[in-house]
Amino acid sequence: MGSRGIPNRYGGYEQFAQYLSVGLVQRGHEVWVYNSSLHPFKADHYQGVHLLHCFDPEDRLGSFGQFIYDFNCLRDARSRPFDILFQLGYTSSAIWHPLWPKQMMQVMHMDGLEWKRSKYSKRVQAFLRRMERTAANRADALIADSTAIEDYLQRAYQKPSTFIPYGAQSDITTKVEDLDKYKLKAGDYLLAIARFVPENHIEEIIQGVLGSRYEAPLVIVGNPQQAYGEYLRAKYPADQVRFLGGIYDFEQLNSLRANAQLYFHGHSVGGTNPSLLEAMACEVPICAHDNVFNRSVLAENAHYFLDSSAISRLLDEIEQQDHADWVLRNKERILSQYRWEGIIDSYEELFLNLLP
């Protein structure tokens, strides 16, 4: 529980839930995934995974609706004979910890320092830090998707966690023809795929592109239907900054990634990000926000930025850059460390070891 449900129509947790649940079913396990009532997929099963639809008022109550949705999921879980309840994130479920079903093992995916997100007020950040502490102390097992998160949990709570990163497809299929739909030419655009929140540094990326001599468009994929997204669309010119909206077709996304001249990854809060792994698998050169999470994945095989001026300087010299070695090493890391088959194996081993 903790995602909006499968198949993925939203983001990282949903994609993770989809791959993990289907993979475990293929290994012979029974798996249930909680789906929001707002999810467009209404069937009771998806590729062998049982789906449990719970009421979610997020469309009317905003973020507060997530607390109601998690409450409804927990209330349902208390009546189920599950062996393990795997919670994806603690933000809106840790407050209900007295309702966590005691007859099953509680595994918590700790996500990435939610209380540091700049979109939250100081008061909300303090609340989220309390929820993090509650989840860390009360769960039977903790999952960290980044070594940086693993180290943080040990320092902050003296509690060990299991490091299991997200996965990525290693066999990518792309079509140059997919670019025709968006009137793009291979190698003649920049790309960013992200949610429209300040800590993803989309505005700094835009300012860096516009402040350079680079003339090809910056293409941004993400659902802008929120205040910050609408602000960016209204502020920046459509001729060089193109907002494509949300795209959930993996093949089209991979075609966009693989044919970009450079992929921007501005995420600065959280662990291993699925979009970053997918860009690595698509063999596109990457420019990432300079933080411990991104460096733990990319090492020295990327450009890094902290502000828009760094992006401008990079783009003014990009024609002289040779990224072949970086691209090759990033793809090798996907094959050796981030393949979905290995990730699912790690979760299966963890879950089995937790059971008597």
C-alpha cells in the first residue's frame, strides 16, 4: 500500500509497485496492491496481481485526501490474512500506526527525507519528521533505495535498513518515428522529465537553457496542472521551452530520452529516482543536480549543476563534449546493479527471511 495503484498512471512508486508485484506473482507468490478509487483502471486483477480499490478523496481534499486513503487501506488490511504489509512511504500512513495490523510483518519503504521538501511549510516539515521517526521505530523492517538514505537511517535512528534500489528495464526499445508526434528531431533538443515541484529545479534548468547560446528547444515532460506548473508555463516562452504534459507510454518516453542531446535530472530530495535510471538505460548523456543521491547513482559519469549559470556554461560548450564513455558506463551500471530481475530477487529474499 502507499501508491495510487497499478498499472502506473502517475509516477515512481506506482511504477515500482507494478514491476515488483507482477514480478513476485511470476515467482509464484500471491500479491495484492491497493488502488485509489480515482485510478482509471477498475479491474480486480492486473497480470495476476489482485487489486483492492479503496476510497480516495484527494480530488476534493487535495493532499489531505491521501491520509483518508491510507486510513481506508489500513482498515481493509486489518481484515486480511496477509503475511506482510509493504508500505510505500510513511507520509500519510505513520499517523495511523495504532491501526497497523499486528498479525502481519510491517515493511516500510522510507523514501527520501520527505521533511526536506521545500514545498512544505516549517510546520509541515516538523510533522513529517515526526512521521519519519514513527515509521522508522515501529516498522519491522526498513527499506532504503539509496546508500545515502541507508546511512542517514543508521545515524538518525540507530536502526539498520536494507538497501534495495529501484530498477530499470535494460532492454530498451525506441523509435525515432515517435518524435514526429512532438515535431522533434533526434539529437536536436534537450529533455527533462519531472513533477512540477521546486525541489526538482525545473525553473533553474529553464533559466540555464535560456541564458545560454543553445538554440534547440528544451522539452519538459510532466503534468503541469498545479499552481507551480501553471506558473512556469505562463512565465517562459513556448518557442524554446516546450511543455508536453504527462506522458505515460513507456516506449514514447524512452524514445524521447534516447534521442535527446542531453537529459536534465533536477531531483534533489529522495533516494534512487526511477527517471534517472531509465535515462541511464536509454544511453543519453545526463546533467544532474549536484547532491549525494544523484552522485551515488551516476558517480563521475555525468555533468552536475547547482544553479542556472552552470547549465548555461555547459550548453555553450556542449558541441565540444564527448559523452561516449559516460553513456557506456551508465548502461553497464544498469545491467549490473539496477536490473528489475535482481531487484525483485532481493525483495523476495527479504520477505521470505522475515517470515517464520
